[in-house]
Amino acid sequence: MRNFVAMAFLTVMILSYMIPAASSEISNKNSVKLQNGIWQAKVGKQLQIQADVTNGQDRVQPFAYIVQVQNQDGVTVSLSWLTGTLDSGQSLSPAQSWTPASTGVYTAQIFIWAGIDNPDALSLPLTMTITVS
């Protein structure tokens, strides 16, 4: 069984066979705040959607950190990723930026896969709501 931990910082949790724990958050504390479990952001202000990822296995693990942002109609408005490899016990806090172009309610999802071309999930996806004004 894989034992990998991803913690995403837009504030959410991921549990997985590769990643046993996770939480997420949005950074840019000046323009973003959490209110009643929903992130509040401003149009034109860049956000960093960040996660803590830890490899709890006894081997090296390649991974892809994928962030998808969808509007209230389910249309993907941003899709970005980065890839890397973590040694056993190593942690990383990857982030992807997103700048909202218009007001509305958005859903950000963070996926940790074995690779961008290998959609084996290493963790459950993280999901968070962002209201942009």
C-alpha cells in the first residue's frame, strides 16, 4: 500500500494510499480571506493555490500536482500543473497561481497523480470554494 501525504493550502484535506494526509490553502493573505468555509478573493488579485505533499513511502515517488479551477457553470477557467519526484520521507509545498478575471463563485480542485500522463491518483482530490468579488 502506498503511503504518501498531501496537504493542500487553500484549506482542504487529501488522504491517499500514497499521501496519507493533506490540507490546502490560498496564499496572498492581503487579498484573500476564509469566511464560513468559503474563500473570499478579489478580481485581478493573484492567488497561490498551495498544498503540502509528503512521501510517506520507503521509495522515491514521482508525482504531478494539478490545479483545476471551474466557474459556477462547471466550465474550467484554469488548469495548471507541475511535476516532481519526492524521496522517501521528503515534503514539498507546491503552488499554482490563478488570477480571477471576473466575479463569481469558483471551485478549485487539487489532484495529486503519479504523473501528468499517468492519472493514478495518489490522493483523494481536494476541493474548495472561492467567491470572487
